[in-house]
Amino acid sequence: MTPAQNHRLRRVAVLSVHTSPLAQPGTGDAGGMNVYVLQSAIELARRGVEVEIFTRATSSADAPVVEAAPGVLVRNVVAGPFEGLDKHDLPTQLCAFTAGVLREEAHHEPGHYDLIHSHYWLSGQVGWLARDRWGVPLVHTAHTLAAVKNASLAEGDTPEPAARQIGEQQVVAEADRLITNTADEASQLVDIYGAARDRIDVVAPGADLTRYRPGDRAAARAELGVDPHELVVTFVGRIQPLKAPDVLLKAAAELHEREPGMPLRVLVVGGPSGTGLERPDSLIELAAELGISARVTFLPPQQPDRLVQVYRASDVVAVPSYSESFGLVALEAQASGTPVVAADVGGLGVAVSGGHSGLLVTGHDARDWADSLRTILVDDDLRAKLARNAPVHAANFSWEHTADGLLDSYRRAVAGYRRNPELAPRRGGRGMWKLRRLGGVRA
């Protein structure tokens, strides 16, 4: 038995500063990361590992502690005003958030948490300090990288600040292990930030395959009020330049001009986010400018039980993002039996099997997107084949598989940390524990 296998994990502290796993994906800063944090925590708890998720409270109505599932607690830490803080303002509240995290641990005996897993660079900054105070390893998942986003900005979008890149560099240097969604993302950590490849574990996200599965398309359309004879192309996500819903609308207008008799329907499901908040009605205005308002239906973000009906009601789901570390929408759609047309960027080339469960498009030219959409929409046999293959491909990705990979990474982190005991005194671990037992440190 290896040292990693010999240490049984009991409790993990998960840090998600800027967005709560309980928030509705598709609006504000809530998206795939929220789903990832919650679903992976639920699966870890099923394996007997308790998970406590620390996030920033965004409402006075937020309870201090919420049981999200058996074995999964969400702790809402008060740090700054509840509302009105943009994600880019949150570095000013990291001290307050960190204090809340450290104070919670101080209520327990030393060793209450076996490991810290931070998500996104803001959480990594907090995790770095908590790791030093508690004497436990830090595992970090970036989810997105500033340099990668800045290299593929949508027109008019705002680049990520230099402070974020500096913060990411610090977290990469300090984390005991790094988890990425794909091998390409691992290479980016090595090339951009000089990460040690032997400290990186590739663990793909998953989908809830018990919820997202093929179902009755006619019933789904009836529930949503969608014409059973229309060809439906759907966008699901935050309405912001990064996600490129405008590319889909422009492609739909191009397709309508080429095929005026095609019964095309575009569903846009989501809410404004990021720089999209500056013009929350921009997509409605764009549809009017393109002359396709009658063919576009806007829906607010949907709860999972309703979202699966959106996927089932669709002939194609489009994911035209400029940057995606993976793309959970693409995975969920395929699991529901719907082929995907996606931009060939980031992890989407892994999430979608090009030519098998969907199509991958190079670039964001509306004409190219119209070509790919038309290829699927006018060919019933191709669309049926892709729809059959889609859930087969998605079956390779589940939260059970994700939990397996996370546990392996956690055990490596613990084993590596234990093999280097001289790190604990340097990081304040053992010394702090002794002081606290004597009553010298409580926060």
C-alpha cells in the first residue's frame, strides 16, 4: 500500500470565493464552476469524505451554514457588502474572507481539515494562507487562466487585469498539486506559469448522467411551448461577449437569408453577466437589427429539471465561446441526446467528439457557423446519427469519474506533503498547532 493510499481522507475544505455552488448557473458569475464545485462535493461525500465549501455571502438572507446535501456544508462567509461587488472588486475583500475561513477552523481541534481545494485564483490566494496556518496540503483548480482568456478576447471585451495574472502565478507556485480539466490546460500551466508537470493532475469534469439523458422530444417541446415542426438551435449560458451568443444570432440570420423557408427557431437561455451587464438588452437589439426577432426566443436561466427539457427540445445546441476550459453545457446537451456545434477552443475539443457527437468550428465567422448548423439541420440522417452518438460520448464523463480523479490527486497531495515534513514548520503548520493547544492562537 502506498503512503497516499494509507491516509484516509475525512474532511476537505473547498474554497469558492467569488461564486456560490448554490447560485443559479447562467447569470451573474455563476456558471460551470458552480456546477463543478457542488456536484463533485456531493460525489465525494458519497465516498465518505465530508466537504465544507466556503463562499462569500451575497445576501443578508443567506444562512451562515447550509446543508447542500448529506455530508456537504456550504458556509456563507460575510466579507464586504452583500451586493454591488463585481468579481474584479473581490481582491479587496480577501482579508475579510480569509479571516472568516480561519476562524471557522479555529473552533475545532487541530487537523479538522485534511486538505484544502481552492477553485479560481481568488480562492487560491485564501487557500495559500490557510494551508500555511493549518499545516495541510493545498490543491488548486484554476478553471480559467487570464493569459488564455486575453489571447482570445471577443471584440469589445475587457482584458483580464495584470493583477490576476500575478495572483495566478503565485498560486501555481504555492499549490501542492494542480488539477486541470484537459491535457492542453496542463500544458498551458507549464508554458505560461512554469508549473512543474509532475504536480499536475488532469481530471475531466462530468455531467449528472442520471438527470441528463435522452427523453421525449415532443413532450419537452410541449412543456416549453416550442413548435413541434421547427428546427431548434439553442444557446445556454451567461450572456456576455466571452460566450459569443451574438455569433449564433449572426449565423442564424445568415442561415435564414440562405434558406428563407427553413423553420428555424433559436432559443437563448441565460442572463447577462460580466461585461454583458453594461448592455443587458444587447442580444434583443441585435436580433432586431438582423431582422430575426420573430425567430428568437429568450428564456431566463433554468433549473436542472427544466434545463434537461431545453436540451431535449433542441435539434442542436451551439457553444460558440471564445474560451472554455471545458464546456459543461456541451456535455450536458450530449448526455441528453442532442448533438452540439462548438467552437474548437480550449476543452471543447474534448467535451465534443467532432464528427461523432457534433461538429467543431474553427473561428467565429458567422458564415462558417451557418455552414456547420446547416450541415446538421438539413440532413436528418446525420442529425439522427450524431444524436445517437452524443450520449455514448457523454457517458465517458461523469461526476463519479471526476471524484475518482480528485481523490487520487488529494491522496498524492497528502502523501507528498507527509513525505516532506520540513515544509510544515516553514508554513506555520506544526508551530501554529502547538501554540493553539496552549491557547496562544485562536484565529
